Amino acid sequence: MSGKETKGGMKQLSPIDIYMLLPKTNCKECGEDNCMAFATKVVNREVSISKCLPILTKEQEKNYNKLKELLKPAVKEVSVGVGNNAVNVGGKLVMYRHEFTYTNPTAIAIDVTDEMSDEEIVARVKATQEFTYTYIGNNLQLQMIAVRSTSKDPGKFKNAVKTVAESTNLPIILCSFDSAILESGLMAIPKARPLIYAATKDNWKEMAELALMYKCPLAVSAPNDVSLLRSLAKTLNEYGVEDLLLDPGTFTGVGLGDTINNFTMIRRAACNMGDELLGYPTIGTPITAWAETANSPTVNVWNEAYVASMLITRFADILIMHGTEGWALLPLTVLRQNIYTDPRKPVAVKAGLRVIGTPDENSPVLMTSNFALTYYTVEQDIESAGASAYLLVVDSEGTAIDSGVAGRKLTAETVADAIKESEIEEKVKHKKLIIPGKAARISGEIEELSNWQVLVGPRDSSGIPKFLQEKWK
Amino acid sequence: MPERAEKNSDLKLPPEILDLLTGSDELELEDVDIDVEELEFVYQPGVIPALQRIVTATKGKPTSLLQTPFTLPIQKYPGQIAEVTLGATKSQGGSRGKTVVIGGEKSPAFYTFENPTPNMPVISLDVFDQKVPIPKAVKTNFNDAIQDPVSWAKFAVEKFGAQMITLHLVSIDPLNPKPSTPAEAAKTVEDVLQAVDVPLVVGGCGDPEKDLAVFEKVTAAAEGERLLISTVTLDMDIEKSAKLIKKHGHVALAFSPMDLNQARELNRRLLEYLPKDQIIMDTTTAALGYGLDYAYTIMERARLAGLMGDPELQQPMSSGTTNAWAAREAWQKMDPQWGARELRGPLWETVTGLTLLLAGVDLFMMLHPAAVRTLRNTIKRLTEKRGTADIAKFANWVSSKY
């Protein structure tokens, strides 16, 4: 944050640093005009260094390795699962999202236990796999299944893992502190590269052997003890386990402050202080909210969800959860999508006139802002009305209607200009503009500046179908 | 449960969530101990050599745990956020029973491994002076109290232990068929001041001229009460606003539209007339899913810049967290899969608030009692003494049956 990061940080790397190590032949094989252009894209993480074919030759090996070192993220990227179904976690370049777009959104895992019936396991796996919500053109989803050994019986664990693997391709987390139980789970899916959870100060050697034997990433658990976590990471590293995840413990009640501190310290040490032992992805377990006694499971779901939201913001790369309620998972998946977007600009669409259906000279003209979410929502609502209409998308600098009006980014002037530029006056016979209810404040001014009559529409675009039916003859 | 709940539109929140809201017992913030040794370590860029990932092939495998020291990753900041008091007691020239203090941070939000949180962030409950569209999930918690601002404010304080009240004078809006006058608005403020003894935020309607006319009456009528005047914007007569606020002993809420340069400019202009302890800033809150990412990053950047020494961004931050309800996912009935809006809505507001809490917000203006209570609890947890985690209680999650 202050000045330079030691490595991987975006501030300290300049295109020149990369360029100096490139072959400088301007061969264009990468598709760029010259090596400098390529170097700029590499620094901005828009293209991988391996697109430079000459650098992959034997003679350039030394420079290639130097480049790889230079470009290595502060937090190691670790993959769980195999093939197309693998999920990458970590790989973070920066601590704060304004520095650079975060990579690899927090993977959310839903748990099953080896004492659940096969039907229950399959139902939970299916619900996890089929969870989807469409939001600004993205499908928000859940990523993993965590299998917990509550029976402490290796045979039951193996069966549960098998049941899960037979019903999904989602990557799996195997949870037990007993290496014999874990191994029986691993034997059920020996090639699936599950995440092993977890090595502790007591079992690390056995866990390391399992991770090496089955080529799996390994989570390290040291509740509220970052110092021990670091020692374990060093030990396991020297033992030969390269893909680690760090779990400093998630305390959902007393100790929530410690939890947030630990995740923050780990990420700062990795991103801003070059601490490679803490430079691994982190794993949070909001599922611990279920350890609190509550009269209603609703309270546990609530607590689990809000703690999870804080860990999405504060640096967790994987979260293990128990609740599957849509009202809890929806805000979490939306938050994750928000936090992992490009921080430099609001998500905007191009301003201008859109045609919905087959409008004619009598069709309604509606107005909205160019904030992507507003635009898509309004468009969808007009379509669902089965109406043909013109939709005037005004450049509000990517803000929503209410904040655009409050922040004077959506003003009568911008609306009047948009009307003129769109040449809508040549397309329709009337001069009536339907504006969102949340822009009612500027309706008078729009009329003055544009000479159009303004109809104030509903405050939420879901009311558009009804509005058109009643107010547009 | 979700399907059933969605059919029953009068569903209320489970008692555990609501019951929690009535507790008003405040935890004492204990002093946070930090070892001197820990403080001595100050990070200097470039001094720490990058550690090498160890290649194991050439070494034997370790047989016992390799202890390695961990030094707290502490950083020093040249700047500090201003401390602002809201409300004034009788001896301080007002009539409040309680005052609140916010700001004063020397580190990013809840980096308590560096510095304790000097003042707990505060939550103010919204009250409107006329009928406004309010989500059903919220309305059910207030029953008839929302008929007028006085009973609403009393209810919020007595039933939900509100630390502050935000009185939104929406009735003054010139767009209303019959907007209330500045004198009428000032009367409402006086009535609410009579009814409750917590500090007040007084909000206008967003029309820069009408708001100023109203603030002129309100600041004088509530002389010395240290109200938070919401909001002062760049398109208002800033000199006049600031002088009113100074003359009558209040605090300015400087509102800017998600733009750090405008936030700086507004603070700079206000600082010509007002001392640092009479300005709070609001860089705009957008709802979860509707621009929260942008709101979050602007706030986080503002806070970091203030700590790094930018004198124009060292004001405590306020958030209109109620904006969370602008998200249709917060208030709309959705497919049964997405559960009851009575739960989805307050959680939407909670997540919006918690995200901004972690960006550094000091004052929250909120609507739903369950969201308020969750934030208040979380703030207590985040400011507790370090090292208090109940490890045994949470360590068994792997083998526990839930």
C-alpha cells in the first residue's frame, strides 16, 4: 500500500522490466507488433508470458525463469480437482482490490457428512451443483463439496466420498484430522486431486505423506495461531508439499475480531512483505457458526452467512459452509461477484438508443441509465411485458438511477442531449418520454430543456409492464 | 422452511434475531495490549529479502516441526482520521442525554494487530417525516409507530436501542404537492429532539436550495445540539452552509457522488470554514449487487489515503446503508428457492453494511432492526481484546453433527 510491494505487486513492475528479459526480436509471433507492446500486456496480466514462443527455447531458459519469478503472484495459485472441473484458488497479485482486479473468486464449498443417508448426500450435492443465479450476464454458482467424517469410521467415510464423486464433478474437500480416515477417502477417488483438510501440529507428517502420495493440495490448520501456521507451512514445504492452503480458524462468535485480524495479517505479509510462507491461499470455515446453540437453524444460517460475507471481503480463497438456503447464499454469491470485478470502473453499457421488439412511430420511449445492471434489468422487464419500445440509455457514467440523480451524473442536460443525439424525434410521432420513478426529481427540468413531455414511470422497472398497460394507450 | 415462509407474507423474523435487538447492554471496550516488541517492527519496503521456496529434493525430510518466527506485519501511517462528536449534553450546550464519538483511527478498519479501534462505529436508525415507500420486511417491525416521526423515533430508541436517529425531512421536497416549509421542518426537528435524548442526524430532500433554506431554520432552532446536517454538496452554497453549521454548533455531512476528487474538493472547501471535528464525509453507498463494489473501493481508498497523510480525506465516513433496499433482490418476492424476503432483505442490508464496515465506515444510517443488531454485535466482536477466540468451541466443526 505504501510505495512498492516486494514482488508480484503491480506498482513495482514496469513494462521495461519485462522487456529487458524478452528476446527483443520483434518477431510478432505473439500477435503483438513488437516486444514492448507484448511486455506492456504481460505487466497488465492481459497475456501470459508463454505466448512468446522464442522465450520458451533452451537458450532463453534463464531469462524465462527470471520472468516467471518476476511475475509470480504474491499468493500462490493452487488448483483443486482435475481437468475441466478443477477450480483454481489464490493467485492473488495484490492486497487491496483498487490496486488490480482480484483473481480467482472465493470458492464456496457446501458440506456433507459420512453419517448422512445416500439420498441426503445426493440431494445436497445436487442442490450445490444446480445452484445458479443470473446476474449481469454471469451465472453465479457454488464450486465445491466438503465431505466431513463425523462417524470417525474409515469405511463410512469412503462410502460417502464415493457417493459424492458418483453424483458430481465438482472438486471435493476431504475433512478429517485422522490420516487413516482421510486415506480411505482418498482411496475412493485416488486421481481426483481433492483438497486434504487438514494438517495440524499433531498430524502433519502423515498428512504430508498423503498429499505427496495422492498429489493433492493440503490445507494447514492452526486455530488462532498464525505463528504455528507459518511454522507448519515451512515444515510441510521442506517435506515437499508445495500446494498448501492456510486456515487460521474461523470464530463466528467471540474471536471474530481475531479471525478478521488473522486473515488480514496473512494477506498483508504475503502481498506487501514478501512472506512466501504465508503466500498461500486461505480457507475460511463459516460453518463453525453452527457450533452456537440456537433455537432455530435460521439463526445459524444467518450467522454463517454474514461471517462468510466478511471473509469474502477479507481475503478468504475458499469457504466451507453448511447452510444451503437461497436467501443466505444469494447475497454471498452476488458480493463475491462484486468484489472480484474490475475495480477501476463501474460496470457500464454503451449509451444510446436501443430497439426492443418492433417499435413503430407510436411506440413508447423509455429512459434509463447506462449502469449495466440497471440497463439489463429494465430491458428484461420491457421484454417481459411483450411490448415493443425504444429504450434511451443515458450516459450516467455507469451509475444507477438514484445515485446518478443524487450525484448529478444523470441530469436533465444529459437526458436532453441524449434525446437529441438519438434522433428519436425522427422515429416516433409523439414527444413523450417515460422516465424512471427514481428520476422524478429532474422531470420538470427535462421537459424544459427537451420540449418533451415527461411521464414519471414506476420506481422499480418491474412495474413497467403494468405501467405501459395502464398509461400507454 | 423457505417455501412455507414465502407463502406466509406476514412472516416475522425468528425471535432469536429480533430478541437480540432489544438488548441494550453495551460491552466495555477493554484496553488492547500490544507488546512493545511488536511495535518496534516497522516494515520498510525492500529491506526484507524475498524468501526462497525451498526445493526439497536435495534435503532430507524434516522429522519435527520447524519453528519459524512470525512478526506482526505492522505498518506505520503518517495520518490520522479526525475524531468527531455528535450530539451535545446540557453541559455542552445541547439537551442530549448521550453523545457519540466516531473516527480517530490510526490504522485501516479493525487492523487491531496494529492499533486498537479508537471509537466503535455507530448506527443511526432512519425515520421519515412523511409516508415513503418502505419494504414490507421493515414495516412489520415498526407497526403503527411509523405514522409520525416522533413516535417512530421513540420506538426506534426504546424498542431497538437506537444510538442515533436520522430524521429525513422528505416532506420539504419542492416536488411534493404541498411541501412543508422550513419553519414546519424545524418544528419537526424540535419535536423529535424533545421525544428522544440520542443525537440526531437531520437530512434534507436532495434539492440544494430548499435544503439550505431548511437547514437555516433547523440549525438555529436546534442551537448547540451538534446535529449532523445531511447533506452538504458541491452544488450548494458551501460558504453559507458551513457558516450556519459553525455558528449554531453542528456538524456537516459532506456528500460526494462516488468520486474521490469531488470528496477532496468538498472537504477542502468546508475546511475553510469548519474545524476538522465538524465534518463527516459520505462518498455514496450503492446496494449490494448494484455498485457496492465501487462504493467499497472508493471508501477503502479514501481511508487509506487519509492514513497515508492526505489532509483532505481524514474525515470519518458515513454510509446511507439503507440504500441496500434499492436492490430488488432485497425486497421482491422471488422464486421459492431464494427464500423469504423477510430474511433475504435484512441480510442484504447486513452484508452491504458489513462490507462497508470493513472499508472503514464510522457511521451507518440503517433501516432494518435485525441488520442493525447484527452490525452492532459485529462491531463489538471486532473491537474486543485480541486473543479471546474460544478455540475449543469452534475447533470441532469437522466432526460435529449440525
